[in-house]
Amino acid sequence: MTSSATVSKGSRRVRIDLTPLRTQPAFRRLFIGGLVTSLGSMVTYVAIPFQVAELTDSFIAVGLIGLVELVPLVVFGLYGGSLADRVDRRILVVGGEIAAGVLVCVLALNAFLPSPQLWLIYAVAMVFAAVDGLQRPSLDAMLPRLVPQDQLSAASALNSLRMNSAALAGPAVGGIVISIWGVGAAYLFDLLSFVIAIAVFLRLPSVRAGTEHVGSSVRHVWSGVRYAWSRKDILGSYTIDFAAMTFAFPFALFPFIAQEYDVPWALGLLYSAGFAGGLVFGLTSGWAIRIRHYGRAIALAAASWGAAVGLVAFAPGIWWVLALLAVAGYFDMLSGHFRSLLWNQSIPDEVRGRMAGIEMLSYSLGPMLGQVRSTAAAQAYGLRTSLASGGILCIVAVGVTCVTLPALWKFDARTDPNVAARRREADEMGRTGDPRHINGSDSAEE
């Protein structure tokens, strides 16, 4: 009896904590809406390059999709962060879903034309990136206002579970829909997901930063950049994430890995293995609530990601490759989980949108540069050298960051003054009935 109780207690400490979903209706709506829209977006993520490849039969034409998205993502990501600190974040989230729904409708109409227009697909991809840049900071910045501080760890883990579930299921659904009904049907599937997500997001409470905009938009963005620079722990988290993705992002090498091991059937598994590892973290993340040194967790997880990717170079078979990629995905989600906690628990609400915009750039630009680095190194020195060197460079970059920005390594949520200040603010808003305090009850709906 005692042994059974001990096992049950240990299981509860490991498995994912569902408390925010049970007790916070506002977070539940954010989770459901985010899951639906992410699933649909992953279907379109598969459909766009498939359609471009079908129209052009060109690898370069497919690669141009990421290139045309780069500038809009940078410009509007920063501006979207500024808007998130000045405008009702719910409006930006719903508006982004409506705009994206219109864009995917354009893609669907284009797909059903007798001769679909390639230039239109690129144009829509550019605007998609701009819309994502405007919306994503508000979506990320809402979380700390929808759950209490003591549930942020569980909520962050649930968000990781949501993203990895969509990343695993979305491409599979997209492949099935495209193979049976074509790319036009895939876009219509995404359009339906936007309609459902909009209906859910409309039931979110109003979430305003509660600050007045002073000066120009450029000055407002720049003030956020200055705040990020002043917080060396935050700066370190950005740097480590950027370095890990730039040096050890392996996705562009997957087709060559499949060729190396003569397993073309494993290409899809190579892309999904990391997401499967991330899903495992999400399902077993209950232990993470006991960790308080967030910076050390971020650094060690990022170094482990690099080590796992680097060891792929020495894998004796494809199953070892898949296992190492799953391990890498686990540590990637672990690092992301503690970055989210560091930001959400210590950043003032009035700059959280701009910080989310900067963070969005760090995790978006890193993979783009990572694909350039990995393929260039593979071309010059070989596939295995590219993988091994990327892992080593990632580990070295993490170590250098911890030495040059020691505030990240020393960060302790129990003693950090910024975390204490945010906790006092949350308590004060709760006592005074400040409308910026969202406790997740149904009475918070507007």
C-alpha cells in the first residue's frame, strides 16, 4: 500500500500539471484557440512549399519562401512588440487571426485557378510573416496576465505541449489532405481553423498593458531594446537561444542524412523526431516547478541540445539518429520552458510585448541562419563534420555566454528582485481589484 502511494506521488511530480486548464477559464480558451490555429497553420506550412515545388520543380524556389519572409518578420516583429505594450492584446490577437484567415483564403482561391500564380504565393508569404510579427508578441505577452504566478510553470509546459502536438499532427494531417484532395483543400482546412480560433479568442478578456504611449513608435521600440540590454540575464537568454539555433539547427541536413543512411522512408521521421522529444518533455514536466535557477537550466539544456545534435555525426544507424534528435528536441523544449519562466516572472507588463517581439526574432532568425551555416559547412567539409562542428560551436557559445553574462547563470527566482517586484505588483492588483489583474474567472470576460 505504501509502495503504491509512493509511486502515485512520484508520478504526480513528473507528469504534466493540468491545473491552469482546470482552474483558469481564460487560459483554457487561449490554449484551445492556440492549439486549433497552430494545427491549421502547420497544414499550410506543409502546403505552401509543396505547391511551390509542384509549380516550379526547383529547390531554390522553395528556399526563397523563407527569404521573402525575413524582412517582414524582423520589422513587424519589433513593431508588433511595441503595439502589444500600447493596445489591447486581445484585439491584436483576434485581428491577426482575421488577417491570416483572409490570406489563407487568397491562397485557396489561387490554388483552385487553372494556372495558380507563383508570385501571389510569395506575396502572401511575405504578408503572412508581417501578420505573424504583429500578432505573436501579444499572444506571448498575454500568458502572465491569465494565470497566477504560481501556475506559470505549469502553463508554460502546457504551451510547449500544445506547440509540439500541433507540430507533430499538423504536417501529417496536411500530407493526408494534400494527397487526397489537393493543396486547395489544405488551405481550406486552415481557413476553418482560423474561424474556430477567432470564435474562441473573442471570449478572452481584455488585456491591456496599462501604459500610455510616449513619443514615436521607433522611440518606443528603442526603449524596449534598452531595457533588454539593461537586463543581462534576459540578454543572456536571448544570446543562448540564438547561438543554439544558429550553430546546431539540423533541419536543412535531414534530406542528406536520409541519403547518407539510404533510408528515404525516414525523412518524415527526421523532421518529427525533435517534436516527439518536445512532446515527451511536455507530458513529463511536473518536476520543472521545483527548479529555481532558470539561467542554469537554460544553459545546460541548450548545451545538451548541441551535444545531442553533434553526436548525430557519429550515429551508427538511423534509429540512433532519430533517438538523438528526440533527445535534442526534449532539451530544446526544456530550454524554452525556462526562458519563458524567466521572462514571464521577471519582466514588467508594460514592456513585456516588446520583449516578446525581440524574443520572437531570436528564435526565428536563428534557425534561418542555422540552415545557412549547416549547409555551407556540409558543402565545404562534409555532412558529419557539419553536424559535429555545429554541436561543438553551440556548447562553446553557451559557455562563453555564461562567462560574459554571469547574471544569467546566477539567476535565482527565489531571490531575484525583478521576480519579487512582479509578485508584489500581482498581489497588489489582486487586492485592489485592478482590471489588469486577470484571475481566470468567468467574471473576467468582457
